[in-house]
Amino acid sequence: MTLIKQLNSQDEFVGFYLLKELDVKQTNGTPPKDYFDIVLCDSSGQMPAKYWDVSSTDKETFFPMGLVKVQGTVLTYRERLQIKISRIRKTEPDDGVNITDFIRSAPIRPVDLVYAIKQAMEKIGDPEIRTIVSFCIGKVEEKLMHYPAAKTHHHAYFAGLAYHMVRMLELGEFICKQRPFLNPDLLQAGIILHDIAKPEEMIAQLGIVSEYSVRGKLMGHISMASNWITEAAIREGIALDSDRVLALQHLVLSHHNLGEWGSPVQPQTAEAVALHHIDALDAKLQMVEDALDTTPETEPWTPMIRGLENKAVYRTNIPRAALESY
Amino acid sequence: MTLIKQLNSQDEFVGFYLLKELDVKQTNGTPPKDYFDIVLCDSSGQMPAKYWDVSSTDKETFFPMGLVKVQGTVLTYRERLQIKISRIRKTEPDDGVNITDFIRSAPIRPVDLVYAIKQAMEKIGDPEIRTIVSFCIGKVEEKLMHYPAAKTHHHAYFAGLAYHMVRMLELGEFICKQRPFLNPDLLQAGIILHDIAKPEEMIAQLGIVSEYSVRGKLMGHISMASNWITEAAIREGIALDSDRVLALQHLVLSHHNLGEWGSPVQPQTAEAVALHHIDALDAKLQMVEDALDTTPETEPWTPMIRGLENKAVYRTNIPRAALESY
Amino acid sequence: MTLIKQLNSQDEFVGFYLLKELDVKQTNGTPPKDYFDIVLCDSSGQMPAKYWDVSSTDKETFFPMGLVKVQGTVLTYRERLQIKISRIRKTEPDDGVNITDFIRSAPIRPVDLVYAIKQAMEKIGDPEIRTIVSFCIGKVEEKLMHYPAAKTHHHAYFAGLAYHMVRMLELGEFICKQRPFLNPDLLQAGIILHDIAKPEEMIAQLGIVSEYSVRGKLMGHISMASNWITEAAIREGIALDSDRVLALQHLVLSHHNLGEWGSPVQPQTAEAVALHHIDALDAKLQMVEDALDTTPETEPWTPMIRGLENKAVYRTNIPRAALESY
Amino acid sequence: MTLIKQLNSQDEFVGFYLLKELDVKQTNGTPPKDYFDIVLCDSSGQMPAKYWDVSSTDKETFFPMGLVKVQGTVLTYRERLQIKISRIRKTEPDDGVNITDFIRSAPIRPVDLVYAIKQAMEKIGDPEIRTIVSFCIGKVEEKLMHYPAAKTHHHAYFAGLAYHMVRMLELGEFICKQRPFLNPDLLQAGIILHDIAKPEEMIAQLGIVSEYSVRGKLMGHISMASNWITEAAIREGIALDSDRVLALQHLVLSHHNLGEWGSPVQPQTAEAVALHHIDALDAKLQMVEDALDTTPETEPWTPMIRGLENKAVYRTNIPRAALESY
Amino acid sequence: MTLIKQLNSQDEFVGFYLLKELDVKQTNGTPPKDYFDIVLCDSSGQMPAKYWDVSSTDKETFFPMGLVKVQGTVLTYRERLQIKISRIRKTEPDDGVNITDFIRSAPIRPVDLVYAIKQAMEKIGDPEIRTIVSFCIGKVEEKLMHYPAAKTHHHAYFAGLAYHMVRMLELGEFICKQRPFLNPDLLQAGIILHDIAKPEEMIAQLGIVSEYSVRGKLMGHISMASNWITEAAIREGIALDSDRVLALQHLVLSHHNLGEWGSPVQPQTAEAVALHHIDALDAKLQMVEDALDTTPETEPWTPMIRGLENKAVYRTNIPRAALESY
Amino acid sequence: MTLIKQLNSQDEFVGFYLLKELDVKQTNGTPPKDYFDIVLCDSSGQMPAKYWDVSSTDKETFFPMGLVKVQGTVLTYRERLQIKISRIRKTEPDDGVNITDFIRSAPIRPVDLVYAIKQAMEKIGDPEIRTIVSFCIGKVEEKLMHYPAAKTHHHAYFAGLAYHMVRMLELGEFICKQRPFLNPDLLQAGIILHDIAKPEEMIAQLGIVSEYSVRGKLMGHISMASNWITEAAIREGIALDSDRVLALQHLVLSHHNLGEWGSPVQPQTAEAVALHHIDALDAKLQMVEDALDTTPETEPWTPMIRGLENKAVYRTNIPRAALESY
């Protein structure tokens, strides 16, 4: 069984892979013949592939996001590696392969991430706040196990949303210790709620967003989460004019900081200011970490990163020499 | 009884006025003495006034937005008219004066405006949409009778909000006839709902906004109205995933058009595009009309108008010569 | 005779169409052979086509915007329909086909649109204003019968400019009734003049703009129309310092509202403010209507619309249920 | 005769000055008494002054921009020098003083500036271009003798506009020699015409702009000059579709470079690009030179300059040590 | 000894205070008399004061930022407390008062802050990086004991700069543990160096910035620090093309993130991205904390905060109810 | 020997050319065959070419930026000329061809440009300023002989940077004569230093920039030049707090004028204001001249020019008719 990352030119190999993309194309000959232009991937990376002798049955058999068993040869085409597929079939139960082994995902198990989020929820002392947070988690709990945090921007992989929340909760706990004037109930609740409606804003499978939902486009996840808070209050018998409800609404509504970034109001409580900057810090650092991870170690520069003013990031390669461990 | 607009220099007069502003100031003498720096107004305009011999009782008697009977003389001070008050007292029931006669208000009676809004609501054929509109009107019906549409921007007077709605409903009806592809139920509902939460966003008395409410600052009227729609659906037993609920949410959320103007999403339905531009047309023309009305006819230019790119408006004074009436 | 909209896969057909686009391309064989990559259209829509056996004569015979008679077969290529042309010839007088039957155009006959514009002109009571409007219409009257209002933005079809004017004149009339402080002579004149120089700014045929003229690029239609007003005044013996001339100049110069949108001055008269917003309302709603019309009814979303903040528009599909007709 | 720049604290003096500003104010005593709050100036600078015993006659005698003879004492008030006027009268013919000796003006005589502009005009070889330039100069020739180039921005003094033109013409001549691909007829004509309508855009006296004209506000000097070119062509029998006319229109219309700076089109000919940057270079350097000139030599920083991104300019004070003279 | 915060209306008191502001003004009487318009402060707050009988000696005795002993009475003037000073003298050595007891300062002793910074420096394992950091600290070590971090924006008090550094170092240590791909040597060095040149950019006394230095205005602290790194390398014999030198330069140059915020390049290394967001998080939270601290507890809203999009911050007042301590 | 500009369709020819671009591509046949997709150029222009029968040796022989001898035929492919290469070989010493004859370069010899720059340096009278300028020239003197001024923006050819400097020095000399308040030592030094670090910011060969250096991306040429000034001062024994050093730093740091254009500070000395505008004038005019030069004379419009607001430039073609030569 060969990982894609380990394939070299001229290798002949057999293995299981995920059919991430598949286009039916035609050769330029007369008459033109169909072929598959494919991207194969596993958790170690991805590689383009061609399958030249496509039958009508093949076109009805193979689709993106399916697992396949492939026999092929690695060629070099325009200075890049490419697979020439000689045989391909869909996997069968007896193959014993599981699609989640072939996709990129958060470095912590989804079940542990959701557990950590719930632990943070339990630590919220204020009962109204905890009840609202609990109600909202309930609406998406199943999706929290696998949804990404965004389409491409950051944490765009299996369970990326929950991973983003957990990292922010760690930061939130640290900041609350550093600055006791902050209310930890509000800040941690804000961290859990700020992107809670993203699973309804986007349509995702296996951590990959295919598109935004109609509701996502017409309302946006910020307004959706704001309405969930209202729904939670009504359903759980909390007064709509409660100052807790208002404080949570404000945290969610303002967390993008500026109108041009999608927030109808700007942060005007201490916790709302903290929430925005913790979100920015975690999201931007994750963009950098993800970009460095997925760039070959021999490349000094990552591709350009849209969320970082469209700048590429340089791998400094100065060895960590700190006298004490961090 | 003399209207402020009719006062001339050297006039001695007695009359009833509204104490619009009052500051207690001190003269520069030693010891300094208290005096009142006042603005008196009635529905015809306003004029500064001074009351020089202020007692301790006076300071506990007179406050802004109270009606007073004044005896005074008109002087010219730095080229502007100013009243020197010789006697002043609060009005009494027997005076038979009514505060609403002293303030600026919409040119149509509040009761007629609210009636017109309800008529438009009744014409909405879709029962879900009509129910939601009715629920939201119910939350502010009493305030619709007197609230302004904004603090200073436009329709900033008694019943200005209802007047803005009614004018927009007329335009909405015309546009729906001109362009039958628009759904009049949605457009007219959007017109009624788009600013419906403004009475909760601002604190106003007699058509004058003193400040924004805490909820107004932390949520904004757009998100408040969006949450009212959710509340209406829950309370009235309408499914939260109804496409009517979503269409109304979108109308409200997008009506400011751009993120930097406060809308978390941009208009993406035909009716939402129509709503934004009908709102802009009505608000901007009203700003012009109000500015021209409150500028003396002898002045060719109004003061600068913030909502019009901070430009002043020029009074063209070319007589209407159209062969047919418009 | 088969409309393009009605063609299905595998159909063999003969019909008349407009050759909207034609590129001579080469196959990848050795030696390469020429073929035509074509777009055929009629008033119902358009479809790509290939003609494989191109002779030297063909290359001198067929050009875009010509009518042709085509015999062909409909194939499916990469999931889209495409015509394989087996025979093609130019139309002849005896075919009895008229190019205007094959293009997209305003829903009202050009002759009726121009008549409506002239009626509105006749209703202008002020003789100076009417004379200037008449002179400017005279410069482009023939082109008003067929020019579009823009290259791609809005009303981009046969007689689209005149259609935009007529719709705006209807709105102008309504607004003048709603707000009697507006001078209808000025507003209706401004509506007729605001885009009057567009036919000199763009080079168009059959309602399709191929490019901007040199004068169009170096002056822009706003400054051109402004200069036409000066020319009209001189030629017709109207004083250049007339306040009517100035008011019309201002209407034309300011109608794009902001410098970054091309207006050297911002609206500073009541009618100029009205003109800008009536223009915006009509243009934006037409963009939406056109996008919905040309998107298959089965598609919930139109393509992205540049003039609407690059947003797509969603087809709400909530049936009109208004109790009274609009 | 004492220059204002030479007055020191405690000086008693008599002299002629220009009454640049005059406000009638009242003391705080009871009853309040009128006094004059005055700014006196001559060509060397200006100083505030007070005249305490104002009679009714005085208020009808003294107005801004009049010459006066003053007897007074210099006091220090809040760390600044101030004149206490003991006697004041208007000047009489016998005094032999001339108002132009008391105002700030270009460092070259107006008659020489206008002569230089006309010389540049005569050097234009193309007859159509020269004719149009001549016609436009004719419209403002008298005002060119004294108009400033702007209200406050740059060259805001007597004959500042002509001075700006002459300096730009020198630069234009140099650039045309350095870059022979530029057409000097067009560039020098563009320099003369670019601000030619400013005297009609602003109302100025003695080099000081009091306000913008109605036409200036509603059209702007750029569109006014564009229309003058059209007028020139019609009156002088030049075809309106001449490419010279178009090239000159473009130079004028585009010289502010960007829409937000007032140009409806951006520079699209070589000469238009040159014109914009020569204009910017001359205007910005003049702002710096004027600011340094009017800041006391002991001050290292000028006040903030709006046209220079609101920055103050620092006086470097490094002596010029170039081996050869520049 | 009475703290300013404890003074109430009608109190007669004696105490030591800092003369924070002092203006010599004149009464409006004839002849006008000099008085002092004063702001007195101590570490608990500040209050306006008047001293009416000012002698010539007084004007040469009292200046801002001097300590004084005051006997006075508290009055209410226009609804605010104000001190009427009856006696005032400068403090003398025997008074035993120390100016640093009267000013606002960081909540940690400067000596402890500088010690913490040096500890962090010692933990840098890479010798080149540590040497450069040490050299730069050496240039401002004495000023680190008292300089604020900004004029008004944030940490604008005694030792505010060192306090900002220490808080950021704590955050940097936490983030490096959370994300091991970051190089702690670089990040902690970047934190120490990013604002290291601020003491040369601003002129401050007792934690209060009076103005920017000439060098501060002409270079800015970012370019100054960049040049210090070059100087450090040359003086300490480190190669100028060392990748450590480049990495530190980049950290300093990019830490304001955008060109319009003063950074000539944008963050393009992982540590530079981290530095910018840690800086933003700490500065913004400190602005909020400072604003809440200096706003009376009875006020629900702070004044507007320029660094927070000019928004005021609301005091939520929801009690901290977390089950565990944070 | 045939220049590329002179090749016509059907020509058979032999000649020497520069291989500016070379891609190895594959035909669509089965099996695919390699061919070269080439761009050949000489100083007169460039033309695409195909070489169909590529051997393994060829792929190791031919690379971009190499000189080749070519035998070929000119064909027309999709309306554009294209070369079909029948024979190709690398040039040999005996061919007597020199690569610099085949590239685009400044119209003045590099040696003369560098001489002119050094002459300007010698004319700087102030010894400190001259020493710093000399030190910085020393760092890049060899590269000044061939480096372009930018990747694509302006002066993007052999010795373009030196040419830009020389033209600016001519302008600087003229402006210093026109405005004697400017210090020529500072201005001319600023002109030489402003882009002096560009050769270290970009990696270029034969006047063509292939990419930015790591240092170029992480610091930018502005900060690099600023640090060179510091280095120069230290190495040459000039005090770092010299006002000359500061003035030069400011010139370099501010010359892009705005933060969003890369300058950390804005121009705040007279010479810095002059430097920015001389730079802009020269760069923009060169963009226009280069675009017109490389556009066929029969084309009235150049391609769009990014540095000119993305506008194309129109060739006015009005003959120069000035009565005197310029």
C-alpha cells in the first residue's frame, strides 16, 4: 500500500485512493475519445491522474468523493508527477478501507473536540447563558463532529470548526486569567456561539464545503446564530429582554468587527473586543500553519494566502534554540 | 398669540412656546450670577432667548420639552434676533394648549398614517407573510403614532417613521404595477418591516430622538427586526424554515445594501433590490424637501446635508410651467 | 422552423439563425485543419456550434452578425448541448427573414418608445428647457430607435436606451405627483438628457455594443451631453448664462452621484437628487429582471451581476397572493 | 510708517493697514457694549486688534477689505501680540496709499505674468488650437490679472492663478525638450486651459476668494472650461468633431486624474498624463513654499497643510553647499 | 491628606497635588484680571480648579507638571465639581512627597517589568538574536522604566510601554506552547523589538507624551527600530546578510500589518503574523480596560475610544458565575 | 540577417535570435510527442515559434535567455504571424553575436548613464551627503550598468534604473533653478538614493526581472535603502544623529508618498515633496512613452497600462506645429 506522498517517477503501484475530482474530457483526435482527468488523494497529499480508455459504464460508475482501487504507473509530465491509470475499480466492503482515512482532518479526534467544547459549556456558571449555549450546540451537535470552519479560508477540513472552537477556548481561558475584568462565562459562551451556525450556512461533506446554502447566502451565519439565541430564549423560557440574551447577541453579531466584514454592529463590550481578536489570532495562525504543512518542505514560500492580504508565507528555517522549552 | 416666525426686532409680546433647550449658565461678573440660555420653539420655527434673573426655584421648575408662557422683547444680538424674557411660567391645564401643536410633525395625521399602513398590511394576500407583519406592527403600534424615522438624518419629526412607510408603500404599489415580476406581498411587507424596530433602537419624545437605547447600540434595528420575525414565527406557529420567513428575513437584513451601511448581507432577491432603492429614493428626497422647508425662502442654499454627501441643496426657483398638471 | 430554446439532444433540424460569434480555429492534427467555432442565436436564446470542414471561400463568406440557414444535429458535449453543422449558407432576400426577429430587444416597439419620449418632451412647459431637450433628441433620434443603454450593465439590448428613458419618465411623473415641490419640467428634461449622449459614446449594432468610441473614452457621455446643452443654447439663441441652461447642465453632470462613478459634481438641486435615484432604481431593477429572464426557470440562482455588488439573485418563487391586483 | 511684522510689545504707532476682518462683538457687562474685533494686515503679515468704543457711525463706516489709518498700542494678550486701537479712520485719496500694496501677491507682476501666458499662446503653431486658447483667455483676461488659483489650497493670493500657469508653462517647455514625443502645442494649450474657468468658479477680491459661485458649485471649473472649448469652436467656426477640439477637451476634463478628485475621465493621452503631473508638481511645491514663507523662521514646523495629506512640513535648515550653482 | 476622588461639594481641604495643566486667562472685567485655569490631579483622578488672584510672581512660579500644596474649597459649577483655590505653593523637599505618587502608572513596578523583559531576553537561545535584542534594549533601558506605549491610544501612562511588552511576552509564551511550529526565539525577540524605538519617537515625561520628536515624525518608530537592528549587527560583528537579522527586520517592519497603518511590508513569516495579532489583542483589550477603569462605575458607557472604531464600550455588569476560577 | 519586425508571412529565413521563452509541450496524439513552444526576440520585437521534432538532447540544450541560430518559415496562425522552425542550434563564439544586441535597453549607453549619475554625485557640495551617496552607489555600481527600474511597471529594461535616475536628475536640476528655496544637495542625493536598493530587491538578468529576492519581499527596497544609509554613516564615521543622515533617511522613506504605496512616513520636507512628484512625473511619462513605442504605429490605442489607473493611452497624431522648436 503506497501513500501518494511516497510515489516516485517510474513507480508501478497498486493502492486505494479517494477520487477527489473527476472530469470527463475528450481527446482532440477524430473522432474524439473520452478520457478521465482525475485527482487522486489520500491523507498524505494528492496527484493528478489520467485514465485513457473510458467506457460508457465507467462514466456511470466513477464519481468524485468515491474510494477506488487503482493500478498505475507514475510518469513525469511537464515537470510534475502524474499517474497513468491502467486499471481502476470502486472499493468493496471486503477491501476494509474507510473514507475518513483518506481525507485531511483536524489533528485531534472529533469526539475529543466535541467533548472539550461541552466541558467548556459545563464550566459556564451562569444558568441562562449555559442554557442558551446548550440549546445552540444541540442544533448542530452531529455536524460539529465533521464540519470545517470555512470553505477555503482557514480550518477547511474535517472537524475544522470544532478544532477552531477548542483552540479559541484555550486562548479564552488564558486571557481571562491574564485579565480578570473579563467575564469568562460570556467570553467562553461567545467563543462557542460565534460560528455555531456555520454548519447551516455551508453544505459540506467529509470536511469539504461544496457550496453555501440558500439560507446561508440570504442571511449569513451571523444573523442565523443571532436568531438561534432568540429561539433558545423562547423555547427555554428565558426573558427576551434579559441582559444575558442581549450580551450574547452582541458577541455573535459583532465578532467580525466591521460592517464590510459582515458584522452589523461593532464590538462594544470588553468580551466582544476579546472575542474578535482571539478569533483573528487563531484563524490567521491556522492559515499559516496549514499553508506551511501543505507546502513541500523544500519550497521556501507557500502559495499566496487570501486571508493574509494575499501574501505568501516564508519558511524561516531558523532552528528553535530557546534555552527552556516552551 | 404670536408665532415665532412672525416676531420682529423690538416687538414686545406674550405667548406660549415649547422650551426646546435650556442651559443654566453663569455671567462673568464677580460673583457670577446664573441665567438661562434657552431655545424657544413652536411649529413655525425657533429662536434663542435669555432669562437673566434666575432663582433657585426657577432652576427646579423649568426643563426642556416643557410648555411655557413667556412675556418678552425681541432684540438684535450679533445680527440675529434674540428674545429677552421678562416673565416666564409653566403652562397650566386652563391655558388650553397642547404640546403637539408646538412641534414639527409629518404633514399627515398619525392616525391616518397608521391606518394606511394597516390597510397595506390587509392587502397582503399570503397569510404567513401577513401574520408576521401583523405581529411586528403589534409590537410598536403605539409608538408608530409618534416616532421619527431617524435622529437627524431624515423624517426626524413626529410620526416621521410612519410617514416614511406610507410614502414608500405608495411607491411600492406603483413599482409593482410597472414591473409585474415583483411579488407585491413581499415588497410591501418588506417596506413595513424594514425599519419596524427603530422605535426600540432609539429613545424619542415628541418626535425628537434624545439617544439610542442600549439594545439599539448593541444589536442595531436591523438585527432586532430580524429577531422579531423569528419570534413572530414561533409565537404564531409558523415553521422557522418556511421560505416566507426566509424571504422576509432577507428583506430586512439586506435593506441597507452594503456592509459598511449596516447590512450583514446584500440584496439577493428582486424585492430586496427594489426595497433598498425605494428606501433610498424616499429618504433622500425627504431630506431635500425638509432642508428646503426649514431654510428661509430668501436663502438660495440650504445648510449642508450629511446624508447627501454633505452637500447643500440649491433652490432652483424656475417656475413649474408644465402644460399639464402632474 | 425550430427555435434554439426548443432544440434537444439528437435533434436533426434546419433553420435560420444569427451568427453571433465566429472564430476560425485549427484542429490539433498534423497538418492542422481549420474549423469554425460558432455561436448561433435567435430571440429565444443561443447555442454553441462547430462547423468542421471549412473552405477558403467559407472564411471569406461568414462573419459575425450575419443571418444564416443551417442544417445540423444537436449533440451533447461535456454535459452541454452543441450543434454540429452539416450545411450552412447565408440568407437571401427570398428567405424572407429579418435580422431584428433574431435579436433580444425591449418589450415595447422602438417607434412607441420614441413616441413616448417625444410626448414627454411636448409636456415640458418651459420653452427654453423644451427647446434644448428637442435639440439634443434631434442629434440622436435615429439611434434612439435601436441603441442599448449600456454595453453589459443594464438594458443591453435593442432599443434598451429608449426603454430605460420611458420607464424613468413614468417614475418621474409619479414622483412629481407625490412630491409637488419638484419641478416636473426639470426632472423630465433631466431624465431625457441624462444618457442622451450614450449613442455617441458607444458603437453598437443591433443593440449590441462592440466598443466605446474614441470620443466616448476621452470625454465620457456625461461631458458630451453637457457640451450638447451648450451647443443647443448657442444654436437656438438661448443665453448661456440662463438659469435653465445651468439647471440642465447640473442634472446631466451630477446624475452618477459620485466622482468615482463619473460625475464631476454631486447632486445639489432637488431634481438632481431625484434623477439620480430614479436612474438607480430603474437600472438596478432592470438588471434583476433581465438576469431572471435569461436564467432557465429551473435554476434558482442567476449568474453574478456586476452592477449589484457582484451578487447573484435568488428566484423566490413565492406565488403572488395579493388580495387586490397591483 | 510701520510694517506689522516690525511691531513689538508696548510700541505706540501710527500707520495705514488693510481691515481684513471685522466683527462687531459685545462685552459681557450690563448693559453690554459694542466693540470691534479686527484683523489688520499689510503685505508683511497680520495682527489682531480691538477697538473698544464703537459708535453707531463706526458700525456704518468700517467694513472688511477697506484701508484705514490707525493709531494704537501693541499689547501682549495670552502670549500673543495684539493691537489696542485708540483712533481709526478710513483712508482718503490724499493719503496716497494703494490697496494692492497691502495684500499678498505673486512674486512677479501680473502684467508680466499675463504677457508670458500670451507669449506661450503665440508659440502654439497649430491654428485651431491657438484660436481656441485665445478665445478662452479672452473670456477671463481681465481676471487673470488678479485671481488666485484656489480658495486656500495653493497659490491663494493676488494673481496666483496666472503665476501657477506661468510656472507650469516653464516646466512644460522643459519636459517637451526632454521628451520629444510630446506635442508642445497640446501640452502648453492644456496648461493654459486647465484652470481657465476658475475665475468664474470662485468669487474673489484682491486675491482672496470669499466663496464659490452658484455656477461653480453646480458645474465645477472643469466642466465649465470644457463647455468654453465647445463655445470657442462654434463661435470661431471650428468643426466640433475636430480631433484638436477633442484633444483639448480631454486635457481639461482629465487633469484632476481621478473621479474622486473631480475628473470625469482619466488621462488617456501622453499630454494629458504630462499635464496632470506637472500640475501636481507645481501645486504641491508651491504649497510647501508658501507654508514655509508664512511660518516664522524660528519655527521648525509649518502648520498642517491639507493638500499634503494634512502633514506639516519641516524646515531642514541644511545649508545649500552645491559646488556649482543651480 | 485628601484624594481627589474623595472630594465632595462644599469640602474645605488641604493637600498635595500635581499641577497637570495651567493656563493664564483673563476675566472679562475692565480692566481684565489674570487668573489661573488649572487641572489638579493625583493618582486617583483629576479635577478642574480656579485661582483668581494671580500675581506676577505666581506667573513665574507655577508651571504644568509641578507638585503643589493647595488649600481650597470644592464648588459645583455647571453640574461638575470644581476647586476654588485660596492658597497655593510649590512643594519643598521637607514635604516628603514624590511626583511618581501622583501619576497614573502601570499596575506592576517598572523595575519588575524591566526585569521580566530581561528574563525573556535571557531565554532566547539563539546567540545572534539575543545579542541584537540586548543591544537594542541597551539603547532605551533607562526610558523603559517610565515611557508610555503611546500618546493617547493605549498604555498611555508611566511604564506603559514595558507593561505592554510584558503582557505580550506572556501571550507569546502561551501561543508558542499551543503552536510548536512557531520559533519562540523569533517571536519573543519580535515582541521586545517591535515598539523598542518608541522612546525615541516620542517626547514624554512622567508617562505623558507631550509631542513626537523630529526624528519620530520624519522616520517613524518602525524604521528607527529597523535601523537599530542594522546598527546592532555592525557594532556586534554580526553579518548583515544573516537570516536572523533579516527575520528580525521583517518582524519589526511588518508588525502594523498594513501600509496604511505604517508598515512598509506585510507579515510574511509565521512569527510576524503571530506578532501582529498578539500586539492587536493586547493593545485593544488594554484600551477597553483603561477606559472602563477611568469611567465612573455609575456610568454604563465609557467615552468613545478612537482605537476601537470610535466606539464607546458598555459595562455589561453580568456577575462572573463560572463554576471554576479562571 | 533579418530583424523580427521585418518578417512577413511565407518568408523563409535564417537568423540569430534570443530564446526569450521556451516551454516543452506535448501534442495530443497517441502517443503524445514533445515540441517546443518558443518566443524568439531581438531588439526590434518578438514572435512566437514552434519546433516540432524535439529530441532528448534538445531538451537539455535549449533554455530561455540563450542565443540561437534559427532556420525557419513564417506562417499565419489564427491571424497572427508564427515561425515554424526547421533547424535550430545554439550560437558559438565564431558567430560573433552579442546578447546585448538582442534585448530592449535604455536609449543611452549604460556607461554614460552611470557617468552622469556620478557627475551629479560629485556636484553635491555637502561632504556628509556626498559620502553617503557615494557609499550607496558603491554597493550596486556594477548592477546599475544593467538593472531595470521595475519588473513591469516602468523602465523595465536593460539599464532602465540608471536611465530613470538620470532623467530625474535633469528634472531635479531644473526645479532647483526654478525654486531656489530647495536644497539641491538634498534633492539630487534623494533622487540617486530613492531606488538605489532595487537591484537587491529584484533578481534580474539582461534587464528582465525574473522575481523578487527574499530580502526584497521581507523588507522592501525602501527599508533596505534606509538601512544602507545607516550602514554608510557607521562605516564612514558620520554621526547617526546627524541632521543630514535624518534628511536622507526621510527622503528615501517617504518617496512613495502614502502608506498604501509602501512609504512608512509621508513627505514632510520640501525636498521630499519634490522628490515624490519628480519620481511620479518621470515614471508615468516613461510608461506612456514605452507603451506607445511598443505598440504598432497603426494601432491608435496602447494596451491597458496598470500604472495609469489601468487605462490605455490614445495616440493623438496631431502633428507638432509649434512655431519654435522645443
